[in-house]
Amino acid sequence: MTKLVSAPRLPPVLLMSVALALSALDLRAEGLTVGAVLPGPPPVAPGGVAHAPAPSLAAGVEAWVRGDEARAIMALEGWRASEAGPWGRERAAGRFLLGWILMKQGRDNEASAEFASARAANGPIAPWATWYEAVVDHRRGRSGVAARACASYRQRWPEGPHAMDCLILMGQAYTADGQRGPALAAYQEWLTLNPEHPRGEEVALGMILAESLRDPAKAAAQLRDLTLRHRYHCNAETAAEALESILEEKKVQLPPLDPVVEQQLLAVSLRDCGFADEAWDTYTRLAKEEADEAGMAEWVAANAERFAWRTRRFDALIAQLEATYKAAPNGETAWLLHRANVRAGRWGAASDWGDIGLTQHPTHGRWRSASDEMAHANQLAGRYTRARELWEPLGKTGGATGATARFYAAFCSLKLKEYDDAVTRFDALVNDGGEWGVAARYHRARAFDALGKRVEARADRAAIEKDAPESWYNLLLRSKMVSAEAAQTTPSLHRAGRWDGPAPPAPPIEPPALPTRRPWRPSPRPPPRLRKPPPSWSSYPPRPPKVSPPGRPRRPTPPGASTIPSPPRRPCAASLRPTSACGPSSRPLTISPRSASTTSRGRSSPRCMRSGTTRRRARTIGPGRSAATSP
């Protein structure tokens, strides 16, 4: 008697894990086919859970480089807690990086511990760790500790990158700690070592705050003066906040100031800080509303030119300079008028004043060597004939100045459409080579195009691409090639010459003609090949009529209903390809061990399985028999 052997059932979770693991493998990328042996085991055992990789220093650095500070903190803190390598200087650098990120996020207590660990390593990063540890200690209220750390820094690294910054931080820390003398000493030492430094105003403000510990009235007067006379607006804001605090807490009374003088000082400070609109508005308001004040007319006249220059009010400046020149013509005023028009972008007026200066004030120091600037102004104004006249005498000189003048003279001929003259001038520059050789070859190609000499133009462009592939002019050539290719497919923005006035209307764009296509026809689909022909309706005998039990009336057949008997149900064989409830099957139907369960009548109840799911072979019961066809 043959002993039946049944395959053990696997848990559903394990089967699903295996299916997901196998579906994640790209067999085509590995050059494998169905049924081949995998190159190696899957990364996760069947039924297992893929764990996140262990935190490492490299992962934290990579996240920080990407700008993901939250992930960098998670990785670095996990690496620090894991007590894994690397060690030594690399570990100190990792702790410093963690402290840096924590400091940026305002977590000063945690950052201080990381900087202290990096400092204790005594590696190359120790000076930076010491400095930033002092910074976060001062920010979290441990000012005395920060001051002592900075003093230690200056003793150990007197030429370190933050030696000067330590003096300022020591002054701030001593002031916050209530130590006026050491704070003033630290600030004074910094001023002695940096007499003309831009941060001098900030240090002066620190000294005033340190002095307020002893004499609040004196400090209040100095703070008010700093709010009116300053070069950096941030110092004025800090001084105003400190002044308000002193006036409220110390009950200090300051003598009143003249409001006109106060507005004058404020206008100058706004101008020096770069607040052009506010400064000009204050200046013009004082000139109109306070004209009757004593000394106001003299102050307005003395500061008119400087306010106009610094606030970029060139219209007012040009009007004032023209009146000055009309009253007393001189070379200096003519030069200022030329420069004001240049700054305003008025190249025509700048060229006119340049001609006045060159002809009427040729011996003035400003105009004696201004021919190249006047040539540029005329060229930018579109006066190419006058510009070439100014360039030609300069082109007779040698060196870089002469080569530059000869190039621009040739360029002016090109803009004047004197192409033969332009080619002649560019030939000399190309033969000379040097700085302007590539530029001359590029513009000579333009002149050849205008003359219809396409071969020579292509030769010049090919020479640029070969001899100067990294030059600006080769980049221009490549961009024009790309633009030409794009213009064939995508119409570009229409424009004609300069952007003077409204842009001309764009030409109508006709949509491209669609390619003709053949009408769609469904491709003939061959019928599925069957090993056995499907059963026909005529092969089954008609079903006998159903007899109702006694006492129960038979339900009448509705009119128009079909009386064709249905064929009896049979289990679908594994060798056939029937149409199941799941849809047409393209593969032989297989029965899973769980679906081939024996019913109470001894028949199997098959279940169809969709394509793409895990398929298993039918459970073997005997030689040549399966659970799907067994009685």
C-alpha cells in the first residue's frame, strides 16, 4: 500500500515575505531568466524584517552635506551612542560637527558638551572647538566660563583664527558678568590692535555698555549720540534698545536736543548706512520746511552734492552741476557732469560733455588722458564714427592699450557696416594673436557672413572651436548652435533689435502639420490553443425536470424565459485553460494545496489564482494523479 506524503504547509506571513523578496529582484537587470538560480541570498531572510543600517559618522556627514540637519543629528547622535569607530581625530571632528549643527538650532547646552569633547581631543580642531564652546557658553548664561575660555585661547593660540574675536567676546562676557574693568581692558586692547577696523563702532558701543555699569547717565548720553551718529544701522538699533532700558530702569533724565540738529544728524546717518530713499526724503524735507532756521541754508548747500551722489539722485545732481558750470565753467565741473551722466546711463549726454571737456579743457588733469573713456562713451551711445576717430590715435601705441584700441576701431567699422574695412582691421589682430586674436576671429566671421563668404566664416568658427575651446567666444558659438536647433522646433520670443518701446507684434505661429496615420485596426488574436476541445452543449443529456415536493406548488416559468437546460458542473482540469470567475487565464490553471480540499461529497472545490501571485505545484496523491482530478 502506497503511503501518501503531503507537503507541509507554510505560514501565510512567510509566503508573503518570500513573494515580496522575489518580486523585488530585477531578473532582467541581472541577466537572469525565470527558473535560473539567484546570484546570492536575498538581503533579508524569508519572514524577516529589514532593519535600518547602523548609524555611522559617514551617514551623518552625508546628511549634513545634503542639508538635512535633522537626519544628520539622528545619525551622529546614534553613532556617538554606539561607541563605534572611528576614533582619534576623526571622532573629534564628528563631535565638532554635531556641536556645530546643534548650535545652529539653538541647542546650546548640548552643543557645549560636543565642543568640549572635541576640544579635549587636543587635535587640529581644538582651537575652533574652544572658540565655539565659549560662544555657546556665553549664549547660555555662563559668561564667566566663556571669558576664561577666551583668555585661555589667547594664551594657547595667540595668532589663532579667533584671537581678535576672543577680545570682543571677553568684553561682552565681562560686561554680562558685571565686571566693568576687565571688559574695558579687553575692548581697549582690541582697539589698540585694530585702530581702523570697521568693527570699531561695535567695540565703542560695547565700551559704552560696560561704562553703564558705573555711570548710567554718562552712558545714556553716549548712547543717544550713537543713535544719531553711526555708520552701521545694527549698532544704532542696539544703542536705542540699551538707551530705552537705562532710561526706564535707572530713571535717567537727558537734556533735550534741537530737533532740527537731530534731523540733520539722522539724515547723514541714513545716507552713510545706505538708506538712500529715507536719507533723500529727510534732506529735501529739511531744505523745504526748515529753510528759515539759522544755518540751514549753508548746511543744505554744503551737503547737496554729496547727498545727490550717495543717494543716486542724478537728475538733481546734473541740474545743480549744470548751473554751477554755467556760472563758472571749469574742467572739474565738466568732468563731474560727464561722470553723473555715465552713472545715470545717459551715454549721449556723457559723450557731449566728453567732447566739451576734450576741446575746451584739454590741459585739465581729468581730461588729459580721458580719450579711451570718451571713445567708450561714444561707442555705447551708438556714435561709432566718433568712437573710431578717438580709437585710431590710441591704436598707434603699443602694448595692451594699443591692441584694445585697434580691436574697438575694427568693431566700430563692423557696426558701421563697412565690412571690407572691418575684415582688414581684424586680419591684423588675428595675425598678431594675443588677447584679442580670438575675439577678432569671431567678429571677422560675422563680417564674412555679411559679405557672403560662408567658407571663410566657417573656417574662422572652426578655428575658434579648435584653438580656443574654453573661450567665451566658443561658448557663444555653441549657444547659437543650440538656439538655432531649438528655433527649428520651438519658436522663440519675437523681438527686433533693441527693447526700445513696446515689442513688435509676434508673427503668427502656424501649428505643425500632424503626420498622417493609418486607421487603427485591431490586430487579429489567435484563439487559445487547447490540448483538448472544450465540451459542447450537445454532448450533455437534457436535465430532467425538477419535481416539486408534495404540498409545495411549483413556481411557474415566466413568459419569454429560456428553457435550455444548463450543463452539469464539472471540476476544471489542470490541463485545460477555461475562463474562470477571475477572468480569462493565459496559463494552465493550478490548484493550491489549501484550495484542493475535499468536500463532504468527495469532490474537490477548485479555486482559480490570479497571474502574478505565487504558484505551487498540485499536491501529489498517487502516480500520475493530482488532487484536482482525484475522486
